[in-house]
Amino acid sequence: MNREVPEFHPVIRRLWRIDQSRVRGHFLRLDDDSRHLRFGGPVNDAGINKYVDGFFAPGVVAYGAFVDGELRAVAELRRDIIRRQAPAEMAFSVEAECQNHGIGDALFRHMVAVARNRGIKKLLLHCLSNNIRMRHLALKHEADLEFGFGEVEGTLSAPWPSFVSVFQEMVAENRALLDTVLHWPARVAKP
């Protein structure tokens, strides 16, 4: 039995308020298990809609992974805009059919670079203790994990920004923009 594994070549780019309907669609497509792991408990469509309504709040930087023009994964970096030295929190969601293809890892690396380039020194991750994929990603990126009652908190330090790290983020953004423009009808026309 030779099962063919699909290949994903996601375009990772920053998400803006104009992408709100795509973000909503992504979260609504999450299966029950993925929703439970992402939000730390069961959440219905009304809860998703309320969350997405406040998604682009001040202090939030979000990136998405687009596969064939469809938003399939979201990474969020939330920081306190008043206490700028406070740790920032990261959160991730990947649709079930796109899991185990390196998309979460690519978004994780990207978000650490984004935090680094914004001078954020400490990153926090919270997940349920049964979220094996998130725990694996956190350990892979050298986060310190602390286990509590049913939950895990990961702490990760980001190095100071450098010319190279800022340049890499800028190049990645321009590459994603170029890819979006070159594939405009297929990738942008979908709401």
C-alpha cells in the first residue's frame, strides 16, 4: 500500500485587517480537536466569530501560511503595548490536513524572527499538556517547558535583532508580496 503524501509549499506572509475574513474562514475550518487544542477547550462557531472580531487588536502581529492561495495556518504574537518589556505570547493553529508537513515549524521559526526584530526578548507559549505537536515544536526550538495541571507553559528567549535578521524578514515579506501579485487571481480572489 503506497499512499502518496501531498506536498505543501506555503507562502508565509503577514496578515492584515483586510485578511479578517480569511482568518475567520481558517478558524471555522478547524476540526473539533484542533479547535480544542488551539483555544484550550471546546469553542463553537459563535466563539470563533467573537475571537476573530477582536483578532487585529493593538499589539498583535499575525502571520499566515497560504497553501494554493488558501489560508491554512495562523501564528499570532501578542504583546502588551503598555508594558513593552513584558513577554509576548505566541499561538498557532494549523488545519488538520496540513499538519505534519512542516508548516507549523516554518511559522514558529518565522515568529521567533519577528519577535527578535521587534526587540522582544522573552516569548511564552501556553498549551494543553496533551498537545503533543506544540510541545514538540517548543522543544525543537529550545523552549523551556514547565508542566502544570493539564497545561504546559513554554518560555523561549529571542536574541537581539541584527542587520541580517531584519533583512531576512524584509526579503521574506517582499517574496510573499511578489508571489501574491504574480498569482493574483488564484490566491487573492478568494475571500
